Amino acid sequence: MWRIAFVCIFLPVIAHPQRAPQVPDRPWDSNRTESGLHAGPGNELKLDPTHMYTLAELIDLAELNNPETREAWAFAKGRADRLGISRSDLYPTLVAGALGATSKDGVLINDKFTLQTIGEYDLAVSLSYTLLDFGERRGHIDEDRAQLLAANFEFNQVHLKIVSRVLAAFFRLQQTQGEVAAAEANLTSARTVREAAEQRLDLGVATVPDLLEARSAEARAVYSLESVRGARLIALGDLATVLTVSPASNYKVQSLDSLPIPNELNGTAEHAINKALSQRPDLLAQMERVRAASGAITSARSEWYPRLTFQGDEDFLRAYGEQSPFPGAYAGANTYHAELSLNWTVFDGGRRRNEVEQAHASQKQAQSAVDRMRDEVSDEVWRAYSDVNTAFRQHDAATMLLTASTDSYEAALQSYRLGVRNLVDLLAAERDLADARSADITARVSVLNSLAELAYSTGDLLKTTARRPAP
């Protein structure tokens, strides 16, 4: 009977296993899973919709809340603990122990077995210490210290990348916000042209096709404005994602006009390259890996030499014994044991030789990686430096173009109202002004973007942003 009850209780549990659907005409019902793992909102940062966030605040929020910083921080802390483990090998190991045991067994004495009861209580202190290992422990410490420094530099590199991603997303948003402002100005210009065409038509000095052409230009301006507004929403979501915020968050950031735009660079390209070679975290981390490989060589070489160790312990032993039919006896005494051992591997089939060669190969590989990264870093800095200078010249040209296009449009509009210019000339001046506005926005953002790339390639982003003691 109990078997029937067992089946009735547990049959519903196994009635819906995680398997494919019975028929191919409907999707699998994922709600039947029993894992308990479901994608839901995590601990996302909440932004104040009434606050105007500056670029420095956005960078600080990203560094504080991005899980990559916490991951790299935990890894670096693990490396620090590993170094502490290696350093502990320099000290002796002291172990205190207590033992209590009792037994009752038959012992063969002459031609019969006699019951024997024995009880022991032992307190002991054991000391072990490696006196001489010809650099093995020191090699491990040097290796782990270099690995810790490499982890610290990698932690800085994570921050550098996060700051770079924030800047890139922020400047994309600034580009779209500037394009929205330019599109709104273009729509205002198009409406002004349409109103001028209506006025001239009312005066009988314009034709209906002219008015229709002006209305068409206004409709194109409305379409362009809605397109850039959609692009701005996407850029807001991209920046929010970098900040580990919901893409649907409502927040505001400072405008492009509030950002200072320099006109020239301080320092030469050679100075920027030297700065990058001395402070780029990824390059410094790779250089520490070369030092770690040197420590591994020291440890591998120590295996060729003997190892001298000391082992000793001191005990207090108290025992009780009894053999029937004799009375029991107690005893207690201090005991000790000490030994000094010298171990030397005479033959190991080439293992030590291969370990040393492997360590040398790892060091050469790490050094080659440093040389390769130096070339790559130098090239990155040179390209970024050149892009900044190009962006400066483009910005100057875009400023001149905007001024000239604005003057040309205003002159064409005034001439059209006076009947000196036709609508075709006015619409051409309007299109040129719209292109000049877009070029000005692009040029300003390009300067900021190129400066950010240069700061990233040299590692200066770590110096120009606020730092906190822990992620």
C-alpha cells in the first residue's frame, strides 16, 4: 500500500521533465523548468532624472558600478594572498597536537591469550623548517610579487577601458544631441523660407511651384529632425548600458557647448610616445610577467641543489596499561624527536633540465610580447596624435564654413524677400547651411573624441579622472 502512496506523491514531480515538446507545432514551455533561474532585473543603478550629470560624474558612476572593476579587484586581491602564501614558506611551521587513544585486545603470551587494556594521552609540539633550498622560496616570492603587480596594472587597465567606453558613448550622445539642435535650427530656417515664399505668393511675385518646393524642404527638415531624435534615444540607451543602468532610464547630461575644446596640443608626438611607454597599464603588466618568469627560472634552477630541512617535536606522554589478572600501571614522561635531513635528487630523467628550459622559454615569450606591445603602443599614440591635429584643422575649417554659410543664407533670404534672388538660390543656401551645421557638430565632437583616444593611448585617462579606493 505504501508503494502506491509513494507513486501518487512523487508522480507529479516527474511528470514534466525538461525535455523537448511532444509536437513540433508549438514552442517549448520554458515556464516548466525547475532550475529556479530566471532572467530578471539586477541591482541596477538608479539615476536622478532631475540632475544634470557631468562627464566626470558619469565616469565615476561607471567605475563604481561596473562588474568588471569588481572582478579585476577580486583577482588582484587573490594575487596578494598568493604572495602572502609564498612568503610564509620563509618561516618555520609550528604545529600543536593532542592524541587520546584506548584499546582492549588479546595478546598471545606463551600458550594462551591474555586481555590487555592500554590508554594513551599525548600532547606534542612539532617544528619543521627548511634551512636551505638555494633560492626556491625566494624565486616563488619574486614570481608571485611580479604577478601581483601585473594584476594591479590589469586592474588599472580595466578602469582605463571603462573610462574610454564612457567617453565614446558620451561623445556619441553629444553628436546626436548636437545634430538634434542643428536639425531644429534647420527646421526653423526651412519654415522661414516657406513663410517667405507664402508672402511673395500673396504679393503675386512668386509661383505655386515655388511654395510647394519650400514646403517640401520644410517636410524634409521635419523628417531629418525625427531621425536624429531617434538616434539620440539610442545613444542615451548605449550610455546607460555602459553605466550599468537600464537603457530605458530617464536622465540628462551636460551639453556639448559646456565642454571646453582646446585649440592645440601641448608636447610633441615623441613626448606622448615616451609617456605611453612609461605608464600604459597593459604594457607595465606585461613587463611584470617578464619578472615573474625570471622568478620561475630561479625556482626551477634550485631543484638542481640539495635541500636541508629540520624536523623536531617534543611530547608529553601519559599512558595506562593493564594485563589481566595483574593490576594496572600508569606512566608519564617527556619525549622528543629531532632530525636534520639533506635531500638531493641525483637523477630524475631530465625533469629538472626541461623545467629550467621551459622557464627560459616562458621568459623569452613574455619579453617578445613586451617588444610587440611597445611597437603597437607607439603606433597607437602616433595615430592618435595625428588624428588630434587633423581634428583641430577640421574644426577650424568647419567654424569658417559655418560662418560663411550663415552669412550666405541670411543674404540669400534677404535678397529673396526683395526679389533679387530666386527660390532655387535660397534653397541651395539653406542646404549649405544645414551641411555646415552638421559639419560643425561633427568637427567639435571629433576633436573631443581624438583627444580621448590620445589620452587612452598614453594612459593619461587614469590621471584625469577621479579615483576611488575600491570598486
